[in-house]
Amino acid sequence: MTHSSFVWARSQGTAAPSTQPGREHVKPVSFRREGVNTGGRRAAAHGWLSPSEVTLDHSCTGGPARTPPRCRDQGRIRSPSRWSCPQVGLSTEVSGVASVNQGAWVPGTTRYEFGYNSIPNIAITGAPPDTNFARWGMLHDGGAYRMYFFRGSTADTLYQFAWNGSSYAFGYNSIPLLTLTGVPTDVDASSLSMLHSGSAYHAYLRRLGDPTTLYQFIWVPGTTTYQWGYGAYLPTLSVRGFPTDADWSRWEMLHDGAAYRIYSFRYGFNDRLLQGSWNPADGAYEYGYNSIPELTLAGFPPNSDVGKSAMLHDGSAYRFYFQTL
């Protein structure tokens, strides 16, 4: 059994516009501006550089596989062929959380398992004092694992973190502060989902009182802003067919190189995920479409904060995270 019930015929970033909730753009790579990754362009004294002038600066490559103890103890990571780099009303909560527990989907099953092909626990470092850990998301953009938190009680300002080889560090190889623009007046900013589609960085918020309507924001290359209704991307997306006990206060999204996927917990359960994906024929996210309808979480430790979860796909694995209590 595969993670999805169909065989993907398209490679990452090449799907036709009609199959996605937004049009396809040239796939970006990560550029740096004086050590800060804008996610799309690199600035210098003479202006914006072309992609041919860009050099990537990653501390390691590959997915977040578990580092073997003797490598970890010596502060080294084996070559990616054997071991890859460690992955890695508004709430105003600012907790002392300093790490995430990580698991991954076990191929051929319906299970996400704590520590499977993963470093079990990863630190979060350098967070500003007003980081709102209750509202967050993660993504992998083909070159970096990224983490985002709202700033305090704002509904339009995000702090960005990235994997630096030992932790998720605030501002590392990133624009530290990002802004959502054009935010609708009825947005529910109590939660956030992020993904990278191979061609763009996406942020999603729900409509207040209607959690199955999503507002889509797209990062505008060369800026520090995610814009609602940017370009030809659909500003509003619908979610259909999920069971009535879907817990939309706990939901995630990711792009796996072929499909846009959405997940929610089943209400009353901390180990059950309901899954749907984008159906281009209907122009909506649909429960069970090209998906395993229900997935389980296994082995996550008691210090996992079941109210603070995130997911991503890194090109090779589906990954799940709980913040720690």
C-alpha cells in the first residue's frame, strides 16, 4: 500500500495548472541576502541577482534521517548516501517550548511512527520573547526545512526559523520577519498551515466560523510578504466531505511533489488523522481523494503537546511533528 492510492505520473513542480489550486510557476531555489534566505531571490549591493548567480548554503543535504549515535557523539553526520541531515479570538500563549518530537510515515502502512527514520527530538533556538508557539507551521522547500510562528497576538506577522544542522534557529538562512498582506476581515488566525509546492511558498488561514474555507497566501518573490490573492493563485479554497467529527482546530497541509494534501485530527482522538487532497475536477480539497482516509500516530511520548502539531514532505518522506510540553 502506498501513502496515496494512486501512482503519481508527474514529477515535482511539473503538474499542469488545471491540476492544482494555483497556477504553476518556475520552481524557485533558495537565495541568500547577506546570509538571510529570502526564499526566492538574493540581494546584493548592485541589486537582485539572477538564478545563475546564486549559490546555496546548506549545512547538509538530504532528508532528516536519524543520525547514528557514534556520529552524533562526535558531532559528525555521515554522507547523505548513508545518513542524511537531522530534520529536521487569538491565543497569545508564549510557552517555554524548546523542541519538537518527530515521526514519519511508515511506507506500506497507515501509521506515522515516532522516531521512524527521524531524529526523535529537535531543538528550537533563538525564538524572540513574543513568539506565539500556539500558532505555527512547517514546510520543506527542496533545500531547507523551515518553521514559522506568529508574532505575539498579531494576525499578519510571522517569525521564520530554519534547520541549521543542530536546531531550528530563528532567522537562520531566512527572512526573520514575514508579513501577510491583504488579509480578509473575516480571517481566523488562531491556526496556520504552510507548504511549498515546488513553485511557490504557500500560507493558509481559515475563514472565521467556517473552517472548511481556506484563504491562500503566496510569498511574493523578492519581498518579505505573503499576499492574499497573489497572481493567478486561487484566493479561497473549499474543503469537502470530511467526517462531522473532524477537529478543524488541529489541521495540517503539505505538498508531496504531486498532490496538495490536507489533514485534520478526529475529534476526541490524539492519534487519528483524517486525510484528503486537492481534486482538480471539483476544484476543492476532498476527504479520501487519492488518499488513505485515516492515518494513525504511534509511539509519540507523553511530553508531546497534542494541540500543537505540524506536517511536511521533504521529497522523500512524510513527516509529523508535535511540540513538546
